[in-house]
Amino acid sequence: MKALRILRRSIRDSFKSIFRNFSLSMASILCTTITLILVAISLFLSYNVRQITKTLEHELTIVVYLSPETTEKQKIEIENDLKTMENVSEYKIKSKEEWKAEMKKENETLDTTLEYLTENPLLDSIIVTVDEVRNLHETTEKLKKYDFVESAEYGEGMVENILGVFDTISIGTMSIVIALVLVTAFLISNTIKLTILSRKTQIEIKRLVGASNIAIKLPFIFEGFILGIFGSIIPVLLSIYGYTILFNETGGYVFTRIITLVNPFPFVFQVSIILVIIGSIVGMIGSWLSVRKHLKI
Amino acid sequence: MKLIKVEHAYKIYKNGTTAVADLSVSIDKGEFVFVIGSTGSGKSTFIKMLYREEKPTNGSVIVGGIDVAKLRNSKVYKLRRKLGVVFQDYKLLPKLTVYENVAFALETLGLPNNEIRPKVLKAIDAVGLKEKTRNLPNQLSGGEQQRVAIARAIVNEPKLLICDEPTGNLDPETSKEIMAILDKINQESETTIIMATHDKELVNKMKKRVLVIEDGVLVSDTKKGSYKVHESIKNPKKKYS
Ligand SMILES: Nc1ncnc2c1ncn2[C@@H]1O[C@H](COP(=O)(O)OP(=O)(O)OP(=O)(O)O)[C@@H](O)[C@H]1O
Ligand SMILES: [Mg+2]
């Protein structure tokens, strides 16, 4: 009961103080808001990138063309190797007849051209799906080493470029976010410092009448906490409405039907919770730094 | 029963100043004790050791059973809850009313509001400020402000009231009123009062126990004493026991 009353009075004091130092509090809140908006953007980006990478993993395949001289023994050899090869999740044999049938279906001109040829000019092939898109290149190189492999191909260049862009995006947003989090913590600690200085007499009296150290520190910690929570309101609303609208406007697809966005529900709520947690923790860390430095009791 | 027991206490400040040297004294429950001495003699330092604003460099200071010298910073509040302190400059919160200033002490200790109210009103009544509970400090005279400070110091009914020159900023007439209030608190609730002062007239009139400190040394300790510092220096260490 007593602890609860001290808690309640601390919270009341924190609110009073926030409104008393209004402009400074607003600066802290604004900084937290900007930081959290960027955190939100980076969260949306990285989750979607993860989802897209996963999609790519299923869509991207290596096509291994076998030379016409390949013997049945060699085919069994490579199949056995593929069963144990690292990074290979599955493979499928696609014979030249299958290729021919597919091509005929897709293109009428090709259809007639292929009809004139008595010999099938296409190659037997194996279609390989990988576990890890990032190692697509290595696996392809490994497959090229077989004598009877005519060629092994994947969407070379494109994959590397996309992954490279994704990496740059996540590293870039991450470093901006970390820098902003630090700036925010510093700004909040500065706000709390001024609160502490402006309440010197109050702290002195509290000490004098026998308030415990925790009871003295609590209002300041709460103040940072509340600043952080206030700072997360706009980012949370933006995340929930912004992302949902984006998802609905695009129909959930980016560029092609292959790349889909993460479904907004419950995703936006998870992001919101993360934002509130980050905001409040940054606020408390900021005030804790200040309390430790300026409230030596 | 001894409320305060100081034995061979020393206070040497970080800059090397010896403010209190080899001071030994004991004070009973319910006593009224003046601490006098010229400026810079160490009165405030002695008093600060009693409520652990300063830690004794050496020796022991025991207040209400708590060994102040061994008290950790995080436990100081336990000592503070047993005593009240009044200063020359009142130390009121300017934005709070008389009532709120007095209630502030109990609020920070986490008392429920329905217990706070009667205690605050009782303390305000004891210092005769019943009519001004809603005033802000800047709407009060110096004497009235000091009375608020006294009310705040006694609101938790401490066993010990420590006053460092409580009348230092007040005119002689107002000082007398403050002394009357302190005397009444001392008599009625058996609160032990220790008061540092420069006021010769007050000390002479009250006829209470007087400790004289010169250059950090307790040079005289007399029952029903008076403000005669100079003789006691010539004729030192007339120990009271
Ligand atoms: N925090 C401090 N650091 C260093 N020296 C101090 C400190 N406080 C007091 N002193 C020194 O200790 C000595 C005693 O000071 P103290 O304040 O106890 O005297 P006092 O008797 O209360 O004086 P006054 O009557 O003027 O209030 C003085 O020489 C003073 O300069
Ligand atoms: Mg002094």
C-alpha cells in the first residue's frame, strides 16, 4: 500500500514536471518521435526484406544443363552428389522433352520450328533449389565443375544486386537508428538534469525528512519513462495506419507478384509494441544516466 | 535515557579544515540544549553530524541508537525519520501552500492522505498558523515562514528537533515568538531540542543547557547556562556529566 502510494505520487510529480518544463519536454518527445518513426521504418524494411529473401529462396533455382554425351552413369553420379551437397534443398530432373513441350506451349513460332527438327536440339537438365540464396553463386560454381555439365545458370547479377541493396538498406537504417537512439537518450537525460537542478530544494527537503533514495529517484525515472511513452504515440499511429494503407494500396505486392509484403495484422501491433518498449527504455536510460550523475545521494 | 552520545568526534573537511575536534557530549531525552560559539567555530558542523549531513571523520556519534559514523548513505533516511531539522533560511517550497509544505514531508514518506491531514493540521496549529494554511510562502512574514518550517519538522512527531540558527534572520520580537513555540514543543511533547544560535539575549533568558564550542572544541557545558563565551575560554573544560 505504502509503496503504491509512493509510486502514485511519483507519477503525479513526473507529470507536473513535464508540464512545468513544457518546451524542453516537447523537444525530448519530438526527438523520441523522430527516432521511433525511423525505427519503425527500419523494422518494416527489415521484416519485409526477410520475407522477400525467403520468397526468393523458393523461387530462385539453378538450372544445370547436361551435355548431350552425358551417360546414365554420370547422371546417377550427379544425382547422388546432389543428395548430399551442401545448400541444396531439392532438385528435379527436367528432360529435353519436357523443355520442348514447355516451349511449344509458350510460343507458336517455336512450336512450328521445333516441329521441323527431327532431333531435339535441347539439353537434359537438373533444376536445383537452394537453402540459402546468399550462397547461390558458390553452389553454381561447384556444379559447373562436372565435365559433363554444359552450363549452370541462375539469375546471375540480379540476385547479388538485390541482396546487396537489401544489406545496404539494413546497415544504413540500423546505424541511423543507433545514432538517433543515442541522441534521444542524451536529450532526455538533459531534460531530466534540468528537472533535477530546478528541484534542488525539493530533493534536499525530501532527504531531510527521510525519504528513501528510491522514493527520491523514482519521479525522475518516471519522467523519462513518460517522455518515452509520449514520444511513441505518433510513431505507433503512423505504423498502424501508414503500413495498413500502404499494404492495401499496393495490394500487398511490390513490382511483381512474386514479392509480397508482410501482412499488416498482427505485424503492425508487434511493431507498435516494440516501439513503445524502445521509447520507454530509452527514456528511462536517459533519466537514469542523469539521476546517477546529478543526484548523488 | 541518553538520546545522543558523542564520543571523541572529529570532523576534518576534505580541504584539511578541522571543524570539530575531540568533541564528547551526551544529551538526554527531552533536554533543550543551546550550542553557541563565534562564527566558524564549528556549531553547524557539530549539528550536521547529528543528522548525518556530514560523516564524522573519527570517533562515534550515536543518535537515537543509530551509529551515525557507520550509517551507509542508502540508510540515512532511517535516521532522518527520527528527527526534524530547521534552518535559518526556512527551506520552504515556494509554489506550495503552507498546508502543502507541511504535508510534503509525510507524502514523500508514503502516508495515506487520511492520516496526513490530521497530522498536518495539528502541526500547523502547534505553531499558530491555523489561519494561513492556504497561503503561499511569499505571502508570509519571515517569522511565519519559520513557523511553517518548524511545523514541517515536527509533523512526523520526531524525538529530536535540530535547529541551526532558526532566528538568525528574524528581529528580536519575532525571535522570541519562535523561541516560545520551540519551548512549548519541548515541554509538551518531550521533544529534545538542539539549537545553534548567536543570539545572546535569547540564551540568557531561556536558562537552558548551553554548550560552547570554540575552534571546534567543546570548551564549556553548563546547565541553565548563559552566553558568557569569553570566560569559559579562559577557564576551559568545565565538563558536564
Ligand atoms: N563543507 C566544508 N568544507 C570545508 N570547510 C568547511 C565546510 N563547512 C564548514 N567548513 C569550515 O569549518 C569550520 C566550521 O564551520 P561551521 O559552519 O561549522 O561554523 P559555525 O560555527 O556554524 O559558523 P557560523 O556561526 O558562521 O554559522 C569553518 O572554518 C568553516 O570554514
Ligand atoms: Mg553555522
